[in-house]
Amino acid sequence: MKIEDKYSDSINRLGQMGILGAIAFMLGIPTIICAVYDIFPNFITVAKSSIGMFALFTPILVSEVFSYTPMLGSASYITFITGNIMNLKLPCALNSMNIAGVAQGTEEGDAVATIAVAVSSILTTLIIILGLILLVPLQPVLQMPAVQTATTYILPALFGGLALSMVAGDTGGDYVIKGKLLAGVLPFIIIFVLNMFIPIRGLEGVAILVMIPVTLFSAKFLYNKGIITVTLKNDSTEEPIS
């Protein structure tokens, strides 16, 4: 067995075990508490209180799986277990691959993304522990107007830098991609026009899920027309997309 196959099999096995373990913890602890204190809610109450959230978040979660898995590779396991995908794990993985000069969907990119997400998860856990210990002593500082104002700019600054690197850069590992942003023009127009007549507020997950194949079709069409080009670095020969 090749080392690459052995690595993939090991990651998949550990990832599946981790997901099953996480589900067992998330469902098992409330079940045990309800059993010990005999406070099981009836099914009707649970259904009424959760059906709205289920309808809202199911399309979002499905779209996240289809959107992020190709970028994260085997790092998807630990990413979906630990959460904080858009505001932490995904930027860490993409930035790490960019710094390492590896492409998404490659064995190198898969390994770099996995390490980045794992380190991010460990660091997040340590920061949470430290925050719990220092929460009371630092509470006066955290409530200062200057600090509260500064914290509102953290996420915009993070995503601004990430968006700038995606918009300004045209490299992806060993490849140079010209005109890649044009693939998003058609989905943008569709959503913009549709939202004028049918507001999609609350249906963002459905919109993302529907626009994924539209974006792929647009990218493939523009590539076939030669508008989007993919070449190897330091090579003028166009590299076909499989």
C-alpha cells in the first residue's frame, strides 16, 4: 500500500470515529441528564421548537459541506467537529496553503490544511481555557468602550484580508488562474435580480446550494471559451482541467 493511500485511509478512519464520537457526546450528555433527573421533554414540544431552526440551518449546513470539503480535504473532519468554519478554520487553512504555496485539492494542500486546522483547534481550546480563568479579572478591561469598539473590527479585518488575497491573487499552488472571478458574475446577477422580486432573507443556505452548480457551470463554460485560463507557473502552456 502506498504511503498516500495509507494516510488517506488513516485520516478517513479517524475522522469517521471522531464524528461519531462527537455526535455521541452531543446527544448522549443531554440524554443522560434527562434520564437522571427524569425531565425528558415530549416529542411535540421538541418538534415545535426545533422545526424552524431545522428548516433554516439544514440547507446552510448542506451547502457548507459541498462548498468547503473540496477546499479543506481531509481537514473537513476536524473542521466540522470543532466548528467556527467561516470565521476561523477556513481562513487558517486557505492562508496556510497560500503561504506554503500548495494548491487546494492536492495531497500537499490536504496535509497543510489538516495541520493548520488542527493547530487552530488546539490554540482555540487553550485560549478558551485562559479566557475562562481570566474572565472575571479582565471584565473591567473588556467592558471599556475602546476595547468594545476594537472588537467589532476583528472579523471585518480578517475577512477583508482573506478577500483581498483571493481577489488580487491569481495563483493556486503550482497554477496561475486568470479571470477566475468572472465565474462568480452569473451567480451574482441571478441572486441580485431574484432578491429584487423574492427576498432570500432566511434562505441563504438554499441560495448557496443552488448557486454552487451554477458557478461550476459558469467556470467550465468560460474556461472552454478561453476567457478563464489555467497555466502552470513559469509555463505558457495551458493546463487542462480534469
